[in-house]
Amino acid sequence: MKLNTFLLLAVILLMAASCKTKTKQTENLAPNVHKVTTEEVIQSSNYTYLRVTEDGKESWIAITRQEVEVGKTYYFEPSIEMANFTSKELKRTFPTILFVAKFSSTPIVATEKFAISDPPKGKQPAVAKEGLKVKPAAGGITIAELYAKKESFGGKSVKIKGEVVKFNAQIMGKNWFHIQDGTTNNGDFDLTITSAAEVKVGDIVTIEGVVALKKDFGAGYSYEVIVEEAKLIP
């Protein structure tokens, strides 16, 4: 009797595993994509914080502010993982949280573009804004000049004027944004800035900050050139 019961349980477990595998194959999810169910939603000014479960495991993720329903299934690709992250607005510290760039209510499917052994991760390639021409700031340099002479600028303060093409607030205790000025050097045209200042996409800004070379923040986020602790100047 005990043997029959054991065999029955084994068959049930095998069937459940088979169904689960078939579901994933049917959805044809892209590599590294997580399928989760939302258990809790917390809104802030810039971010939506989600407590989610995946295969019985619970975790927290943060996405750009948007409407999300509790109990619904969502899909995402992980980006930056932060340990002991504190949200000043929520006055709450998360032991670990994933900041997610790609989040969807529909399956993120695999394409021929990515091989199973080489899933996409980290920062995505920048896209040049067409027709952009920003006049350099007085006493400043262009983005092309910075990339062309990056070794000589490493550790030094620079002044650069450009248009904000991307902005993310309060990641690792600072704001991150990208500027472009229409210049390019060997395909490098987009400059990442970290700052306490808040800007908006489309703003024309002049920043002054210190150039850092070969910075690696993990999770695929590495930069040959980045300007840190930048300030906005008139």
C-alpha cells in the first residue's frame, strides 16, 4: 500500500513538472526573463515598488512609475540589483531589490537576435538623437572631445553642454541621466552623468563634474567614460 502511494505521488510530481516545462516552452520566453505574480504594489513619485513571487520565491523589484495590479502576472528582465537600498521617500530599506528596465504584462519572447547562451543583460545600447546640434558651453568641451581624449581627462573636472535623452532617479543614492550634443567620436556620442540634480528628458543642460574611466557597477553596467557628482551650472 505504501509503495503504491509513493508511486502515485511520484507520477503526480512528474506530471506537474512536465506541465510547467510545456508552459514555458509554449510561451517561448526570452533568456533571463522572469515570470512573476504581484503580491503588493507601493507607489512613489518616480518608481513603483513591487513585491512579487516566482515559483514560490518572494522578492522586490522597482520599475518606472506605472499602474500595476495585485494578483496579475507580469514579465521582466532584471537590471541592477541593490543590497540594503533605502528609499528616502518611502522611509524604508529593502534588504535586496532589482531595478528593472524592461517590464511587461505580456510575455517577453525569445527572438533570433539573442542566443540562449548569450542572454541580454545590463545597459542597452544608446540611440543617437537625429538632427541634434548643441553649441558647446563657454570654456567647455564637446562629448566627442571627451571621448577622443578620455585618458587625459580621467580624474579631472569638465564642463559639457547637451540635451537630456534619458533620466533615472535615485539609483544607488543618486540620479542618473544621459546627454548628447550631436557630436561623435568613433561611434561614442552618449554620455552618462550621475548627479544630485533633477532634470527632465528634453532639457538642455550644462554640467560640470569629474570624469571617471572604466567604472563597473556590476550587472552588466560598466562605463568606459562617466561623469560623476555633476552639478548643473548656468
